[in-house]
Amino acid sequence: MRGRQLFLIVFTTGLAGMIGCRSSAPIPGPPKAVDHYIEGAELLQQGRRQQAMAALQEAVQANPDLISPRNLLGQLYRDAGRYKSALVQYQNLVRLDPYTVSNHYYLALCYHFLNRFVEAQQAYLDALRLDPRDFKSNMNLGLVKLALGENSSAIHYLKLASQIDPKSAPVWANYGVALDSDGQYSKAEQCYRRSLELDASN
């Protein structure tokens, strides 16, 4: 009898201890990656770009595989002209999400602005494999081909871009430059005229 009483006392005391543990407030831990991302997005909406950048960097450090903060960081770095920093974000975005055209396009754009034309060329081609009619990838690939001295390929992609968006003055101007570089002066003049018709200030 005495043994049974002892068991009951020990059991009920242990249960009370468990209940007490459950009712106590959890100890707050360090902010999670998603919390940093939400903070960064809100700061960006408020126009506080430097603070937003810091919060998004914290999010990426907390979870390197989180896509959303890398997207915003890439945008912020590009807007600031920090293409090397943006490049890192888009390299990771292509790794994490290889089926989104914009990831490949912006990766290519960063290489392009850094004058890394061979790598830019490959990234634009990767974007076009996903969407062959992506206007910006076709036009910029034409410019990269021109920088690499591949005039016939430059003409091909710039012609495609002019067909995709015939109302773009810059594409007609760039198409004209490619034709001009290839010695096709009459066709180049037509492209320049078309560009000026669309935008007299071009």
C-alpha cells in the first residue's frame, strides 16, 4: 500500500512538472530567414534600400537556398550598379531555379555589364532555350555577338528581336549597327531611319 502511494505521488508530481513546462513561454531564438526576408521587403517598400539590403543579406545567410531574398538582392545590386554582387545572386538563382527565364537573363546581363562576353553569350542562350522569343535576350545576345566579332550571328539575333518587337527604337538602331559592321550599308540606313521614326531622340 505504501509503495502504491509513493508511485502515485511521484507520477502526479512529474505530470505537474510537464504541465508547468508546457505552459511556460518559449525562449525566443534568432530571427529566421523568412523573417529577415519579410523585413527586407517591407523596408524596400518604404524606400529604405540600404536597410532592406542588410535585412535581405541576413536572410540569405540564414538560408542560402531561399529564392525570394536573392531575387530582391539581385535587383537592388543591379540598380546600384554593383554587378559583381548581383552576379553572385543570379548564379545561385540559376542553380536553385533553372527553369525561370529571367534568372538566366539577369545572369547574362551581369556578365554583359562586366564585359564577360563569352559567359554572357551562354547565359542568354540558356534563357532562349526556355523562351526562344524572349525579346531582351535576343537583342542583347545580338550585341554580345557583335562585341565578339560574330557579325552574321549578331544580325540574326537582332533581326529576330526586331520581328518580336518591331516598335522598339533601340533594337532597330542596334540592328543598323550590326548591318553597318557587316558592310550592309543600305540595309543599315533603313534600320537607322526606322529607329528615328519610332523615336526621334534615339
